[in-house]
Amino acid sequence: MEGKRMPRRYRLDGDGKTGRTWGGKLPEEFGTKERLLFLADNDLAMYGRLTLDTLNAVQEAGFRYERGNLLSLQELEQQGRKNKGKYPEVYRLSLGEAKSRGELDRFYNSLSLDSSCRLAMDSAVYFGFREGALKSGCMEHILEAYGFDRVEWILAHTIRENRDDPQISQGNKEWADTFHVPRNDTIGGSMWLDCVMGESMAAVEQAADMVREEHNRHRSRQKESQARRKPSIRKQLAAGIPAAQPSGPEKKVAEHEER
């Protein structure tokens, strides 16, 4: 109809034909990032996750998909070297508690990371679970990106939400129960469902085992590293170095070493 404007999601192309737009552009005008984001949006709409083809295309182009954005792998690597071992906090209180404390920014920032972490975990488990077994090491890049605290938080949410599933072991149910997971929040209680994985509980069970074992190895490496950096009192005395006088619990350890 003359004088009637077309909806903004449509536009005339170079030949005068009406074409559907995405982000204000026609498909033929897409750059690399726009094409990848378009594929990602389609995957999420159709499957609830990014397909392996899209994930590979994103990685080959030098990006990582996170919360609707493409992040440069090179920039992430540089940032990772600066902040190695440092991860954003996992906010463990409910929305109601965050509101009463004036900590809504912390709550929503953490919840957003929880959601993207859960999405990444779902994809890793979906593509890594074959013939009843989860591929070894398939959670490593998730742990590097989000840290043990957040990954375990998501696993605990998932296990507690599906605790009646017989595929979840008693050991993992008891482990999940050690986490404080807000559930009966009268304000926005359903938000926590976005932290629950949607994959097979058999796969989640193996993912929990894998992450817990890796975390135990990580703790052991930390203890060994600390032990190497801290010489014993006996070695200091043998080298003729006056040892600092310990107190409290350290004094008991020192007396035991002396004997």
C-alpha cells in the first residue's frame, strides 16, 4: 500500500525486492561476526544449544560465543594470562536476599554468568557423551573459562533438582547437598531453573565425577606447591638459619617435627 512503511525487520534489497533483515542488515550484507551470531541465534531457537558445526565455525574464525556475543580468543588469552586463576564470584544468595542487602548488581551479574556457564556445560556434555560414556577431558575448557566454583555450583543445582533420578549416585547427591542453593525464594524463585542442565542425568553424573576428581587433583597440586615454597624448621636449622618462633597450631607442628 502506497505510503505504508514496511516493518523494520524487512527492507528492499538492491533489486528492489523485499528481504528479511537481522540486526538491520540483509543476509548478503553480513560480515563474519554477524553471520556467526545469526547461526548461533538460529541454533538456540531450534535446539536450545549451539550445534557442533556452529561451534567449530566460531572457533575457526577466532572467537568464543558467550551470552549472545562473540569474544576474541586472542584477547581472551591475553586477559587470561593477566587474571590466571581469578574468576568472578558466584553469588549464592537468593534474589530476595540480594534485594534486601542492596546487592542486585552482584546477583544479576552472577546469574548471567551462571546461565552462560550452564549453556557451555550442556553443549560440552551433549557433544562429549557417546555410547554411555563422557569423553575424557571434555570439561577442561569449561573449567578454564568459568572456574571450579561456578561449574560445581551448576552441577549441584542440576543434581538437587533431579535428585530422584536413579542415574544419580548417592555420593553425588550428598556432595550436591553441601552447597547452599536458594530454592524457596518468593521473589523470582524460578530463575534458578536457568542454572539446571538439560542433558541426560547419566551424562551429568559422569560430569560431576570428572569435575570433582579434577578439583581434588587441583587441590593436591596447590598443597604440594605451597609445601615446596615453605621450608621446614628442621631444614632451616640444618642450614644455620634462625627459624621464626611459631605459635598456636603451628607451634604444635613444629614441636612434632623437632621430635
